[in-house]
Amino acid sequence: MTQETDKLAERPSDPGNQLGRHFRTVSLATSVSRITGFVRDSINGALFGAGWVSDSYFMAIRIPSMLRDLFAEGALSSAFVPTFSTALKKGGSEEAWDLMTQVLNLLLLVVGILVGLGILFAPAVVSVIARGFLDQPDKFALTVHLTRILFPVLMFVSLAALWMGCLNAQNKFAVPAFAPVAMNLTLIAAGLYLRYFHAAVDVQGELRNMSLWAGATTLGMALQWAVQIPALRNLGWSFKWHWPPTHPGVFEMISLMAPAILSQSAMQFNILINQFFASYLPNGDLSCLYYGNRLMQLPYGVFGVSIATVVFPLVSRHAAEGNRGAFQETLSRALEAAAFITLPCTLGLILTAAPITVLAFQHGRFDPSSTARVTEATMLYVAGLFFFSSNKIMIPPFYALRKSRWPLISASASVAADFILNFSTFRYVDDMHLRFLALPAATSLAAVVNFAMLQTGLHRYGIRLEYRAIGLEVLRILSATVVMGLAVWGTLTLMDPWSLPWMKVWRVFLPITLGAGVYFIAAKSFKCRSLAWVRSRGKTA
């Protein structure tokens, strides 16, 4: 056992209470964010369908999104929150705000340079990331153009991630969780304007509208950062220029960020690999993969990310206090919570993927063949939902323990598995449809590899989770999930001959509503203890 984990002494705590209270706050806010994002993507699909123009946009947004996930929301958040928490505990608010100001100054310089280089060298970046587009000059040129419009997203999302870290470290979860709504509402407004007042009548009109849509995306990301400024100022922060950075926490954060750049964002990096291979698929397939992943991201973002968002500051505080008992209990309860939420979501989304895709995307330029491909992609992505969520929960605690090496090893194994599976498929399988299906399947399998490696790492560093209790809880959850699945399947089967107004809506919301009710009743009957913290009303510590 290492010195750091030896310091985590046993002390009483009530992490389940804190987890439940904060989780409800974050999941509510994140639900609003994801639902508005769902509407945003629906409008996107209606405007541009699934073709070469939409492929260009999703490839262009993936490039700054990759850097965002590797640098800002992944590495920056993982390294900053424990460093800020330590400064807050040891030096008080004055030292913590000094650290935050110095990190901000450094961030403005580094990310500003990255954005400038990205805009300048956009053709070279696209030629590497989307090599399959080189054979289609119009598609390649549009991707480069959109990349230049979207690259400033990296700056705004980096600032938003820094703000979120400061607020979350002080148990202020609602504002950062609601912040993405500003971006979604901006795009919804832009999409409605384009559809009803600026509709495209030819290819040139579609290209013009896509440029406007990309510009609205960048504007929306700026607003996502700006809406958090008042909350931070209310806590006492004010901007000051401080150069060069001298706070020891800055250098500690940088040392934690180096390995975190890969390890925190394994899933997104795997998606980037998928998009590289997808650039060799027929027009529209890349867009269908994006939409399938977005449907999986709805429960992942609302529940998986919400749990991880709440857990990270808690375990960072437990590590700073030396409370190993609370550290292990919080992580154990979080994994049970992930199973309680994601296992029924997995089965439910597999059963309802087709009607959800029809309701969400089959409008305007989005045709039935695209709907079929999105449905298939969704089923394969959602198969890894529990592992995606658990990995999101388990990676940050390594940084709270200042043990960043193992998540790097784990993520490298995951990325290698994803690449090998995809490369083998594209090397030995000629059927384009099977190649398409292999991409989301490889992403889910890579998440399983990452999960297994992270579990090994926790044991290696002396963190003993309550595996027996977790296993029994998962069995109870699976039993309730099977009952729910039968209810959803039976409802969909009974509805097949129905012909009612708004049938698309009924085929989605009726089975989901009944399934959710049956699941919670079954969970109570099987005595799933995870249900307790969902319904708890305890005060935070």
C-alpha cells in the first residue's frame, strides 16, 4: 500500500447522503441540458439530414471537441479540482482564488495559442483526422472551413471547465450543470430561424446555412461559459493579472494533467478513432454514428456524468482529509448508483431505439434508411453504457490520490483495443455495413477493457471497494431490470396494431413511462438499496 493511501484513516462519514442530494441537483440540471441538446440535434437532423454536408460538420466539431475532452473537460478538470480543494482547505479562500487566477492566466495563453494554430493549420489537421475525405474535394474543403469557425470552441469550453471546477469544489453544482442549456438554446433558436426564415433551396443554400449553424455553435459555447461568471463572482472571485504563475498548485496541476490528457478521455478518443475509420464509409454513415452516440449520451450525460460530477469533489475532500473509509464507501455507492441507473437504461434504450430515432430525427431531410442505421448504432453504443459511466466515475479518484499513472495505462489499453478491433475489421471485412456496425461495437468493447484495468488499479493502490455488497446489489438491479424489460417489450408489442394521433410520440413515451414505473416498483420489491439515496432528503455535510 502506498504512502498516500496509508494516510487515509478510517473516520465516520455519510457519503451516501451527500451523493444522493447532490446527484438529484446535478441530474435535474443535466436532464434539462440533455433534453435541449436532444431538441438541438433533432433540428440539426431536419435541416441537414445525414449526408456529406452533415458529415463535414460532425467531423469539424469533433476536432476541437477532441482537444476539449483531452485538455479542458478531461485533463483540466481532473487536475484542477483536487488541487483547488487542497488549496481551499489549507490556505482558505484567498489562496484558492490566487491559484484559480494564475491557472486562468496560463489557460488564456496556452489555449489561445492552440486555437490560433488550429485555425492556421486546419487543412493539415483535417487531412490527418479525416483522411478518407481527401478523395472528395468539396467535402474536405467544407470540413476545413467549418473547422476554422469551430476551433474557438476550445477556448470557451476550457474557461467553462475551469469555472465548473471552482464551483463544484465548493459544492455549487447547479449552475455549471445548467450552463450547457445556454449553448443548446442558442442553436435551437438558430435552427428555427434557418428552417422558417432562411431555408435552403439548393446546395449553395445548404452550405451557407451550415456555416451559420457552425457560427451559432461557437457563439453558444461562449454563452455556456459566460452564464457561470456571476456565480463565481458571488463567491468572491475577481480577475487579476498575475504573470508568471508562481503558485505551487499550478505546477502540481500541470504534473497531473500530463497523463490525464489521455486517460480521462478514453471514450472520446475512441470515438475519434471511429470517426477516422468512418471517413472511409459512404456519405451519411459518419452522421448516423454521431446521432447513435448522441442517443446513448442522453442517459450517460444525465446519470453517469452527474454521478461522476458529484463523486469527484467528495472523494477529493476525503483524500485531503485522510478519510479512507469515506473514500471507499463513496466510490462503492457510486458504482452501485451507476448500475441502478444505467442497466435499466441500457435494456430500455435497446428496446425503444427504433421509435426514439423515428421521433427524434426522421423529419425534413432525414430519411428512413438513415433512421435504420442510427438505430443499429444506438443499440451497440448503449451496450457499453454501464462501463462508460463507471469509467467516468472511477478515473477521477486516481487523481485525488495523486496516482495519475494507472489511468494512463488503462486508457492506453482501451484505445489500443479500439484501434485493433477497427483496423482488423477494415482490413479483413469488405462489407460496408459490417464495417459500420463494427465501429460502435469496438467503442463499447474498449470501455469494458478500460473498466477491467481501472478495477485492477484501484486494488493495486490499496482501495478496497465493497465488491460483495456491490455484486449483491447488481443482482437485485438486474432482476428489476428484467421485469422492466418485459413490461416495455409487452407494451411495444401491444401497440403494434394501434393507429392513434401522435403515434410516434406514444410509441416512445408510453413504454418508457410504464417501464420506469415498473422498474422502481420492482426495485423496491427486490430491496435495491440504491433506491434509498435517489429518494433521500439528507443534508449535505
